[in-house]
Amino acid sequence: MASERLAPGLTAEITTVVDDKLVVKHMGGEGVLSTPSMIGLMERAGIQAVQPHLPEGHTTVGFEVNVKHFGATPKGQKVTVRAELLEVDGRKLRFKVEAHDENKKVGEGTHRRAIIQVQKKD
């Protein structure tokens, strides 16, 4: 089975500077980290936590996000997102995800991914 090498406790962390690609500007000023961008970083951390442990030809796809975004991170600040694998249920994985900027926690929740076999190209 594709999940046999996965165990709770696997983690990955991504730190990046909030730039024009990650912000929304309707809040005024230079903009703040958008919720979709934060979620995208959380998903990427989940991928990075487990991908090295999957058999060749397998990856994961996200199918559920339950996240609260409760703090604004201004453009130019660093944001760090972390994903920790909490549960492996066959092909389904559940992660705890968090986001922190340089001063505070700005988001947290859970994210679920499913292990799939990558389509072979003809």
C-alpha cells in the first residue's frame, strides 16, 4: 500500500516573504497576505511533509481544508507555515496546519490529502 511508509509526526515548514503574488490590496496600503495564498502555502507544506516517503509514481491531492485566518500579515514580512501529519487512514492523510508571521500566529486548522498514483503519459 502507498501509505505504509507514512506515520504521524512527519512535518514540513515553509518560510517566505509576503510579496505581490501573495497579497490582496483591498485592505489598503501595500497589501496583506491573502487567505488563498496562506492556504496554498499550507497545502504545499503538507505535500513536502510526505512526498519523500511515498513510493515512486505516487503523490497527494488535497480534498479538504478547514482553516481560520485571523491575523493580517503585511507585504514584506516573513510568514512561516507548518504542516504536521496527524493521521493516516489508508490513502487519506490528515494534517494540522499553522501559519505565523514575524509577530504572531495568523492561521491554523486542518488539511486533508489523498494519496494517488500519478497518471503515466503516453
